[in-house]
Amino acid sequence: MIDVNNRLPMVKGKSLDTLMSKYEGVVKMLKDTCTLLTDADLDKIVTFGHENEKQATICWGLWHMADHSRYHQAQINQLRKWYNENSLSN
């Protein structure tokens, strides 16, 4: 999915409703999968990465995804704040 400049491509020709629906579907799949995990599953070590393979527990991976999502949510909130400030000043 990364272009020649190592950037994610722009989403063109997809409505916000479609993108949000797909996002919500992915979150639902993650939640459904997590409800099936046992404590022993969370302690399992998995290998990930493309070039420099790394190892981590499934529990760490889930916490990492949650933290990453929180980070992007903070970015979205900041963009909304800047947009509102800009809209009010114009």
C-alpha cells in the first residue's frame, strides 16, 4: 500500500460513510477475535516484521495497537480543533 515515496496513498473515490463502515468492520473483527483469546493465548510469542523480524507477545501487540490508535485519535482531535479555529476566524 505504500507508494514510491513511502507514503500511504490518498483515498479517492470513496465516501466517508464507506471508509467509516470499513473501519468499524475491522474494529468489530478485532473485538470479536479478542473475546476468543484466553490468558494463555495472550502470553504466546509471535514473530512479526518484514525485514528485521521481531518477537512479542500477543498481549503486547494488542496494547501496542490500542496505544497507536489512541495516538492517531489525538491527532484527529487536534486537526478538528485547528479546523474549527480556522473556520471561525474566516
